[in-house]
Amino acid sequence: MMDQGLNITNHGRQIAGRMALLAGCAAALGWIGLPDVAFAQEAAAPAPTAYRDLPYIGSRNLVWVVAQLHLLLAGFVLGVPIFAWLCEVVGWKSGDKRYDKLAKEFTKLLTSSYATTALFGGILLFLLIGFYPKLMAYLTDIFFPSFLVYCGLFLVETATLYLYWYGWDAMSEGNGKKFHIFLGFLLNVFAFFIMIVPNSWATFQASPVVIAEGTDFERAWAATWNPTWWPVNIHRIIANVVLGGYICGAYAGIRYLSAKSAEERYHYDWMGYVGNFIGVFGLLPLPFAGYWLMREIYQYNQQMGITLMGGFLSWLFILQAMLIGVLFLGSNYYFWMGITHRIPGSEGQYRKPIMAMLIILLLCLAVWMTPHSLVASLEEAQKMGGTHHPLLGVFGVMSAKMTVSNLMVLVTFMSFIMYWRAGKEDTAGWAKVAKSVMGAVLVLAGLAVIVLGVWGYFVPAIIRINYFSTSQVGIVIFVMLTITPLTALLLKSAKTTTEMVWGKMPPRAGYSLVLNAVMVILLMTLMGYARSSSRVHWHVYGVMRDSSQYAFSPALGYAAALMALNTFLFCMLVAFIFWVATMGDKAKAAASAKGSPEPGRIPAMAGGSQALDGPVAERSEQQGQV
Amino acid sequence: MGGVLIRPIILTVCIYLFLKFIVPVLPHSAPLPSSLIFLYLMLVMSGSVLFATLSGESKDAFFQPILRFLTGESGGALSSARYLVLALFPLLVGWQTYGSTASSDAPPGENRTIHPAPPGEYTGLSNPVPKTPENIMYGKGLYASRCAPCHGNFDGKGFAAAGFTPPPANFKDPTTIAMLQESYLFWRIKKGGVGLPVEGMPWKTAMPRWELEMSDEDIWKVIMGEYDGAGQKPRTWDESE
């Protein structure tokens, strides 16, 4: 029995041992297999990556810098062909070869800038795909048809640019020239579409139109035709002309400052004038385009409108006023210096009108720069009864800003008219009547703009926006359309009393051209930040929320530092492009100069040529007229 | 020659005196904050330099006296003044540096966003209450009992207004409610000061959260009464409204 009992016990132990072994094996297998199961689960449903980051620098900062540089370069390469083409047309029609040379010189800069722009566009695309894969997948899903259109446009634009540039000399006469001008026209048409297609992507993020049904093309079309697309298109095309004009002015300014011969000074002084003129030409309608854009944003979404115009971004518009003010002052200063230095003997004649225009500009600027909520200490705020000044607080709203911006446009236009008329004497019998009409139109227009501005405080906002502001713009346009042809008619029969002398501007004229360009670049970086930040914590406003660690608006001081960095980097890039593009010319010029040394070849850079800044008579003696 | 330099100096001083002492005593005016005076004076000085440097002659006339003074060519009493400037300039820089870095018990400058953006759910709302004389009168009645103690006769001068810094809004001022849509006022009245977003910091407002005491319909009626009483119209995008 005992043996039986032992057997049973042993058998039981054997079974228990085998069970334990099985359990152990199962546990071991389970232990070994557990991670596999877990990994298998992960492999079955991998979490999509929404964001990636870059240590130390931060993904947002890098995208900010690259996107801004790409946009600035794009603005330049889309703005320059417009006036290069216009210069070519003027040169072709008038037979003045200077314009053709100018157009060619800028088209040469265009070829290298175009490649750099495309390079930055490529870098931006890679960064966006890498840092914001979820957002890019969403945008690709909506806009894929327009991506294809964009690629096609790039191909035809590149081919046209090559033909336009490399065919310049081959197509310089007869029908060849006509075809070349047609190519320039095509270049601008393609460039315009290259600008508006990506504008639709950016404006969609701010004012999205999403339709759930329809074909890919229908969805893309609906998203493209969003409320802020056309206002941005118009604003950007004008701003690109301004940027192109002022950068060319700055290029001419630097070349003028470093010019060593009278010929060079003559050429770059004239080029600086053309660049400044084109910049001003674009600057005049720009405030109106900006106003329309802001109106559309506000109407699209009250939250976005208030964030920009009354909320934390409203301080950007005070900075904007300062920058635009410097730009207006700088452009007018250049015109006034042109009158003083290029037209000998005119200084005394125009000093009083210049002073009057300067005072009006400064008064307008003072109003434009006055914020609605003032920066005040607690004590100052208590004395004012809040941060609104009871008397000057009225300057802080749009009615006042629109009025002064219109007046500044009028004054700048009159600066140009004055420059145009300087050194000429009217001979037409009806000149007196025409001048009285022009004077009356100008005074009445100025008064009408002011009256509408004041009246704007006493009518509903919609009346002010829809009728008064547009009437103010209409009045200014009317003045331009009346005075320009009248002046042109008067000058047709006018007698030239003093010939315009090119190449006699003092060094500060060159510096003012550079300053204007820097102001425009700063303005574009500032408004780029404003447009992007107005979406606050949304990638696509109201549709796709920003859930990254950067879903906050950077402080204004931080943003200002990045804007300054972007401006600096862009200036360096442009300087590099210009240096590379003109390297060959310099080598040629140096080789030819070796054969004919010219005494007194001193660049005017940093005021090196004091002779340029002496009294006019003195200078004429020293250098002789060109 | 010296007149080219003296005139802008006199002009700048005159404008400073005008802004500092004349503007505050004008009717319905108040002292200007130093930030604004500084801004205007910078414009005056920039304009003076621009005008003076238009021609070579005027530029020399403007800068030569400064150069002569700084290089000691002027002679006489001006030489002593030059040493005085030499001594005072570093002291001025030091004083400015001390003033901007030393700790102080004075509160920092105001940089408040008075009109922060409203939350998404309040944008695009339109007043659902019919604009009838009865509703406007009813709204004015509610205004008289709840808002007038601070906002007064729509002019921000209620009997309790003196107790607040900043004072209650003046609705008759064309730069206040006339610039805003009705939905904005609805949000501000309903949620009051405590409903302001972070963007509106520092929350310097004593506006009560009226949703605790008034229905939405009553708030809309108050808004109609406010606009009517102040003689203003709300911002709209439709001319028929």
C-alpha cells in the first residue's frame, strides 16, 4: 500500500513537475513573446507624426526665416520683370538706348535671383513636409490639382526667362525686338500666375473655404477662391513692384557711391532715379490695396479683424506707420535732392514749396503714428482718464489714418510733378489757366479728403468704409489723372531753362536709396508676421488647430528680432547675387580702365567724394557737366 | 549761417513747450504722455535734419557750427561750454542708464489691449431682438438701472465713475462702440471683466459678468438702448442694418 501510495505520490509529482515545466515554458514564451505582441500592436496602428522639431533653433523659427526669405526673393523676381519689361518698351518706343540697357542689366540680375528663389522654395517645401507632415498632407489633399498647375507654370516661366535673357542681343532689331517684347509680356503673365497660385494656399489657411463633396478639381477651386485671395493677390503684386523698384534703386545707389568715373556716376544716378520713381509709382496705390485687404479680413472674421486692428497685433500697425513714414520721407527727400542737385540754380526757387510739403508730410505722419491706446505710466493714464487721450485719441482710428495716408500720397505725387516741371518754362498761352486749374484741383482735393475724414467720425462705420474711404481714394486718383496729362501737355511746348545734370547727387542720395530698400524689406517682414499671426493658434483658421508646442503667438519684441534677422539675411543674399552677377562686368571694366587711366577716380562711398557735396557752381568748375 | 542750426533748435523747444504746457489746457484735453511727446519731437528733429541737408550749403550751415564747437575751433566762451558738454554727456548717459535699469516702485507703463479679440463663438452673432421703439426703450430702462451708475448718460460719467481707473467707456465717443459690432458688445456685457482672454491682460476693468443677472435677450436690448442713447450705430457689413 505504501509502495502504491509512493507510486501515486511520485506519479503526482511527475505530473506536477511536467505541469510546472509547461507553465514555466509558457511563462518564458509569454515573456519572450510579449514585446513582439506589443510591437505587433504598434505596427498595426502606428501613431501618425504630426510635428517634428529642430533642437535649439526650433522648427517654427527655421520655417519662419526660410519662408520669409523665399517670399522676399519671390517678390523681387516677380517685381523686377514688370519694370524691366516696361523699361524695354519705353526704350523701344522712344529709341532711348539707356532704357534698353537698364532693362537688360536688371534681367541679368533676374536670372541668378530666379535660381536662388527656386532653391529657397525647395528648401521651404522640404522643411514643411518634414516639420508639419499632417498639415502638409491635408493641404496636399485639397490643393493637389493646383500643385500640378504650379509645376507647369514654373516650366513655362523658366523657358520664357531663358529665351528672354539669352535672346536679348539676337532679337534687338525689327520684328525680333517685337517678339522679344512679347516674350517679356509672357514672362510677366506666367509670373503673375506663379504668384497667385501659392497665394491661394496661404490665404486658404487664413480664410478657408472647404467643401466636403465634389471632384478634386472642384474642391481645389473652391479652396482657391477664398475671401482673401484676390485682396492678397492685388496687394502683393503692387508690393512686388515697390520692392523691385526700391531694390534696384539701392543697387544703383551702391554702384553710384562706388562709381569712379563720371560716366558711371551719370548712369547710376539716372538708374537710381528710375528705381525710386518705380518704387514711388507702386507705393502710391499700396495703402489703398492694404486697406481693402484689411476690410476683407475683418468682414470674413471679426475675431481675426480685431486681433489685427484692435488686439495685440495692432501695435504692428504703429510700427508699419513708422516704416511707411520713413519710406515716404525718403522717397520725397530723394526727389527734392534731385531738384536741388540735378537742376542748378533751382534750390532757392523750390525751397519754400519743399518746406511746405515736408511740414504736411510730418503732420500726416504724426497723426498716422499716434496710437489709439497710448503707452503711458499709471500717473499719466490717470491724468488722461485712461490710455485714450481725450483730444488726440481721435487720431488713433481708421478715419484719421486713411485721411493722412491719402494726403501723403497727394504730397508725394506733387513732389514728382514739381521734379518733372523743374528747370522748364511754360510757353503755351493757356499755361496760366492750366496752372490755376491744377492748383484749384489740388487744394479742393486736399480739403475734400480732410472733410470726408472728419465726417467719417459721425456716420456709421459701413458708410465710412464703403463710401467715404473709397471717395477719398477716388479723389486722389482724380487728381493724378487730371494733373498728369495737363502737366505733360504743358511740358510738350515748354522751354528748357536749365538742363538736368546727372551724376552730381551727393553721397547721402545713394544712402537714402539704400535706406528706402531696407524700409521696404522690413515692412514686408513685418506684415508677413502680421498676416501669419492673425491665424493665432490655427494652421487652417477654424479648421485645423495648431497642436504643436509652438501654438502661441511670439511676443512682439521676439518677432521684431526675427524680422530684423530676416531683413539682414535678405540684404546679404541680394548683395551676394548682385556681386556674382556683376563680377564679369567689373573684370571687363578693370581691363579697359588699365588702358586709359583717369585722374581723380575716387568713389563717393561714405562721403569720400566731398566734391559732390559742395556748392553747385563750385562743383561745375571742378568736374564739368556731363 | 548759424541761423540754419538755431532755427530748428528754437522750433523743437517751442513744440516741446506747446505739447507739454499748451495742449493740456486746451478744452476737453489732458496732459500728453511722454512717449507721445518723444515721438512728435523725433519727427520735428528728423524733419529739420532732412530740410537742412537738401543742399550742400544748407548742410554745411547746419553741421559746421556743431563741428566747430566739438573740435574747439569756436574759441572764447564756447570752448568752456565744450568742456562742460564733455563732462555732462557721460553723466547724462549714466543717468539714462541708471533710470532704465535701477529697480523702482513705479508701476510699468500701460500697454493694455483694450479691445482683445472675442472668442470664436461670439463672432458673427447678430442681434435677434427686433429693433422696435419698445425694445429700445426697454433696453434703455435696463441701462439706466444697471449701466448708468458707471457709464452715466452714455458719456462714461456716472456717479460711480470717479472710483475707477481707467474710467468707464464713453459711448458717445465715436472711437468706442461705433467701431464695434453688436456681437462684440454682447460678449463684453455677458462675460464682463472676468471673461477677458489672456490677450487683454492686465484685466483692468470692473465690468460685472451680467449673464448672472440678465438674460441674453435683455443684454441684446441693452445694446440697442446703448447705441440709440449714445447716438451711434454699430459696425455692420450690410448697409440696410
